[in-house]
Amino acid sequence: MRINRLPASLALLLASSLVHGFYLPGLTPTNYQKGDVVQLNVNHLTPAEGNIDHTTKSIFSFDYYHASFKFCWPERGAYHQSESLGSILFGDRIVSSPFQLRMLENQTQCMAVCGTKTFEVDDAKFVNQRIYQSYNINWLVDGLPAGSPMIDTQTAAISYQPGFPLGAIEEDQAILNNHYDIVVDYHEVRPGQYRVVGVQVMPLSLGDSKLVHPDGTDMTAQCDESSRPLTLSEERDTNVTWTYRVFWQPSSVTFATRWDRYLHVFAPRIQWFSLVNSAVIVTFLVGMVSALLSRTLKKDIARYNRLDQYELADMNGDMDEGVQEDSGWKLVHGDVFRPPKNSLLLAIFVGNGAQLFSMVGTTIAIAAVGFLSPSNRGSLGTIMILLYTVFGFIGGYVSSRVYKAFRGEKWKQLFIFTPVLVPGTIFATFFLLNLFVWARQSSGAVPFTTMLVIVSLWFLISVPLSIAGSWAGYKQTLPEPTVKTNQIPRQIPPTTGYLRPVPSMLLGGILPFGAIFIELYFIMSSLWSSRIYYMFGFLFLCYGLMIVTSAALTIIMIYFVLCAENYHWQWRAFATGGASAGYVFASSLLYWARSISFSTWTGGLLFFGYSALLSFLWFVLTGSIGFVASWIVLVLLHTHALSQNTFKQSYHTTPRKMSFSNADTGSKPADPYTQKNLQDPSLKEKIEDLGAFVDRAKFCMLTTKTTDGLLASRAMALAAKEHNGADFIFHTNTESGKTDDIDANPEVNLGFLNSYGEWASISGTASIITDRSKVHKFYSPALKAWLGDLGDGKHDGGPDDPRIAVIEVKSKSAQYAVSRKTQIGQAFEVAKGVVTGEAPQVNKLRHLSESELQQGESSDSVQRS
């Protein structure tokens, strides 16, 4: 029975988190007895939203014991509390204070915190500016933030806003709050045992406060609440006395629910409306994708198959439009899995996106069920960093699998740049922005030691895990390609309208952004106005809706792009999926215009710098969602179409095995020459001798099968060899007949021969490569003589001439004969054979099988890597 209740209990916890901000207490309760000391710690001062114009006027936080604030120090000096990595990154600087709080002991008499403090002119200017910028003081009592009471106008519920104002503005003049009424709520657990369940601070500005005994023998002070407010003069020194009172009041709130008043959700109806609206959009998009993948695609396949019913004589442009409609995606099936440009960079981005996707999803899920307690300050940031570090394996694995599918060869660069490029960009930018924070002497500047901790986690854990993941992906065998890629890329017709890159990105980003923009506003308010964000239930649902919306919309857009016969979908899918990042950055600009009024350029630089970083990470994350979703759907789509015989081509050829006959006739061999000259030395020697002969021969006859089934041989000059001599490179003009032959039937033969009677016959598979980097690599100026300069500035015979391509022949088998004697020696052996009747031993006759060639190629790949 208990096991059966577990799913229901988890569902109940998640539902509770949506509305009530459910959490699991992260600290062991502290029980106090009457008279026990209750520690009051102080944190940094942070900017808050102004009460008048409701804008945030600064981005910098300041240490509580900043010299200009003149706050009282403990007699024995302040000591820092231990903090988590996330707490430090978010700017917490928690230290001890001189305030004396004892359980149940009311301090109704006004007490001075320390002796009188003197504010000089520069100090007064600094503090007054902080008051104009609506800075808040942050205290912690038993781990609870001291807050200011707030009332929800819709529900009349009382909640606490962490922090209380440093001062206020009255008649355009800054007044300093120098007196604090501290109200502590306690709950009696059992007789004589009490727990702190709430803290309020009501600050006052009392200009006439002073010590009763100025000599410091007694800290009793005079506090007249009807006295004039305290103002800091910017023309002369001002004396200030810091005072406080303490009040204890019983409460029915328990320790387990004491954070509820801090995590109150304002205007939940807006968030529910946003969720319902996003859910409707997602339902519509998923339905549309389902229609495309079921009804529409079945009709497309049926229409395509109807083409077989038309005779060529009937295809004079009068074909039924219903046959041609929406069949463009099938016309580019031979190019749809062609590797994109900059495939290495795309694979790195997708891998890092998968790493971010795993980290964000896991963090939100953990927070949604309440395992990240707000009492554990910085736990959210800490778990995000640790999860991102551990999920480096996922990033490396995904990038390696994607790059292997792209048939990439720069594996060293992939292994190195996957864990370095994106995190390095983020860290370098963050480090530069942190210098500006440090220059302003803000407590929000991340300490150098913390930077070292982050770098250590990065290079000692994340980078090795990423390399391990990349290696695992590299060693894993890819499934057979769904369809075969054509040798020559298909020409792409001009794209018009909404299918152009920019319009399609604008359309592709707006709906995913609509799924998160409400929560994004609350997150921005939390980041820039120092508020607590704990609506992870809403965020969890919004994140799920965003994933489905991004995937569905990208799939639809890529389908339309393929129908327009544009097979360059990989980067388009990534950009369309990540287009919502542009709207995220635009929303930060709108938030800046409406809720931010920084008075310094450094504040603006930091705001836009951090916003750009978050938008970039969002682009990588959502772009990966769009790319992976599109790839999966395209594989399923073409697999289904191939199973329905939609593509009228045969993609599988069985290589013919070539071998020498060594049959016997009676007691004597039928082919004595072969029997006398055939050798089988080491694989290394066979490959080296073949390569040396090919280099000497330089020219060969390339034999292809023409479109009418006949064989045609053409003289070709060898441009280069690759992969330990297993692959051969030739130049070609894309307008020549051999490119058409190879595109129709890639099986070819290379025949080498020289004047000494040495020869080689190599069978393999040819491919036409138009990639300009490969053309540039093997380009020869002699090509200008063969292609000529057409005078249009484009077809000039240079390396960028679109007519120039490369033929790459991958060997499947080879047989060759090289001389073992000089020409005189060969003549002697032949003459001897004529006299004796024995076959002359003049050549080294050898054979290389497909497996031997692959073994030689792999050994070369290992040496190169």
C-alpha cells in the first residue's frame, strides 16, 4: 500500500509547489530556551525597486561594513559565515553583527548599537546616493531574512519582502533610517522550547537620538519618535547614533511553514492564464505536426507514387498539379543528410545545448518538488554549477554523435572545443564584466578564489567528462544511413517570402517565447530587484511547454523549407529553434526601458552584458532542441518513405570480390606465370609498394559506366593520395560527362600502366566533392590551362571557379604488378623461359582486399589523430 501511494504523493507535492511554493526545509530546526542568544547576521545592501517610480536605479550591491555606511562593528570584530558557491556568486556576504537578541527578552528601552558615528561629507554623499537609489539592508535571524510587511491587495494576505530600506525620500530630501524596531515571531514547540518563525524590521529616522551616557558606560539611548528626521549634510560632518529595540511575539506558524510568508505568489491568475494560453498553442502545434506526419505525408507519398503512371510523353508541363503539390521534400531526399557547412561548430553548439538542456531541466525538476530549500542560501546556483559540470559527459557524447553523422574528420578539435568554446566564451565575458563590478568596490564582485574554484571544476571535472563522452560517441557505431547522399549537390531554387532565414526565425521564435515570457518577467524582477523567486512549479510547466513549442514549430518550418527544395536545413533548424533568444533579449530591453533607470554607464553595460550572456545560452539550448527534433523527424520520415518504396532508387550495391585464379590442371598450374610471381608480403609492404608505383605512374585511365550502360575510360592525372594511399584524388570539371556517370553509378576502376610493364588495377567507389575547402587544398594552377578564363570574373580557372571539383575514389580492392628486376634482367628471364619452357619470374604480383585496404586506412587515421 505504501508503494502504491508514492506516485500520488509526488504528484501532490508537485501540485502544491505550483500554488504554495512548496519546499523541504533545508536546515535542522534550532530550539531556544528563554534567555538564549539568537544570532543576528548581516548581509550586503542591495538595490530595490523604488516606491515612487517603481524602477531599479542601480545594479551594484555593497558590503554591510563598507566604510561609508558607518554601521557599528562587533566589539571583537566581524567574522564571515561559511557560504556555498552559489551564494557567493549571487553576491551574498554574510557576517556577524553587534546586535544582542535573547529569546523572549523584549528590549523596549531604546538601546544604542555602539557609540556615535560621524559622517563626513564624502560619506554623506555616498549614503544619500544609495538612499535615492532605494537600497535595502539585509539581515538574517536564525536563517530567516528580516523583512518588511507587504499586503496583497487582491487577497489581503500579509507577506514579507526580504530587506528593509536604508532610508527614504521626503520632500526631495534623503533621510537616513538610524533606528530599528525588530519584531521576532516565535513558536513554542514544547514547554520551554521555542523556534524563530518570522522577523520584521520597522526602520525609523530619528534625528535627535543620542546616548544617555555619552561616555559609553551604558548603551541606553534616547529615542523620540516625534523628533525630526535624520538627514546627512553634504556640507559639514553629521553625528549619527544607531539605535534599536526588540519585541518578541508568539505565532501559530510552525517551523516547517515559516518561509510561506516570504514565498507568497502575487497575481497567480496571470501565470495560470499564461500557462493555459501556452497549452492551447502547444496543442495546436502538436496537432499540426501530427497532421503533417500522418495525413499530409501519406498523401504526398501517394501522389509521388502516381508519377509512375505517367508516360514521359505526357510530361510536357501539363501534369496534374495535385501530383506535384507539396512533393518538394522528396525531391531533395538525396541531399537532405548532406553535411552542412561549419559542421564542427554546429556539433559543438548542439553538444553544449544538450548539456544545458539536461542541467536546466534537472535543476527545475529538483526545485519544483521542493528539494532546493530557500533556507539553504545559494543552493540553486550551486546545484546548477555542479549539474552543468557533471553533465559535461552528455555534451561531449552528443557533439561527437552529431559530428560523426556529419562525417567530420577534425576529431581533435571537437574533443577540445566542445568543453571549452561555449563555457570559455561565457567565462571570459563574465570575467570582464566582473572587473567593472570590482572597480566599483561592490560586494557583488566574485572573489578571485571563487573564480579559481570554478576554473578547477571546469578543467578537472567538466573537461575530462566531456572528452570521455566524446570518445564514447566516437567509438560507437552509427546506424546505416536512411538514404544515400547524392554525389553532386542539387541546385537550390530561390527562396521567397517567409521561408527566408530572417522571416522564418522571427516566426519560429515568437511562440516559444510566448510560453515563457510571464515567468521571464518574474525572473528578471528577481535578478535585478533583489526579490525571492520560488515559483518553480510554474517554471517547470512553462519549460515543458517551451520545449514542445520549440520542437513543433521548428519541425513545421523545416518541413516547409524542404518542400521548397532547400536541403540546407541543419543550421536553419538550429537558428529557428534558438530564435526565441532574440525575443528574450528584446524583452530585457523592454524591461530596461520600463523598470530600470541606472544613472551610470557601467550599470547599463553590466545589464546588457549579463542579458546578452543569458540570451546566448538560451539560443544554444533552444537551438539544440530545434535541431534534434528536426533530425529525429526527418530520419523517421525518410525511413517510412523508403519502406513504402517512395524513392525509386537502389541504394545498396554488393561489391564484387576480385581475386586471382590459381587453379591446377593435373599436376601443373594452369597459370604458371601467376603461380611463379604471386606474392603475399606484409600489409605495410604491399601498401607502400602500390603507393610508390602510383606516384611513379602519375596518370591512369578512369573507367566509368555511362548512362546507357556502356563502359568509358578517360585519362586522368593523379592529384593526391589520402588515407595511407587507399583513397585517390583527381581534378574534374563538373560540366564533363564523367561527373554524370559517377553520379548515376559511383563504381569505378582505375588502371595505371608504365613503360616498364608495371601496372595496377584498382576498383572503388567515386564521389564528386564540391566543398571549396577541399578544392582549395588540392588546387593546381595548371587547371587554368584546361578550363580557361571565360572573362566573367567567376569562371576563371582559379580555386573558386565553380566548375572545379574533386573526384575522390575510395578503394575497395586492388591488384598490381611491379618489376623485381631491371629491363635487362627481365629480358634475360623471358629469353630463359623461351628456352626452358618455364614461366619467367619478373614481377611482384600482389592483391589487396577490401578488408586490407580498410585496415591500412584505419591505421593511417589513428596516426593522424
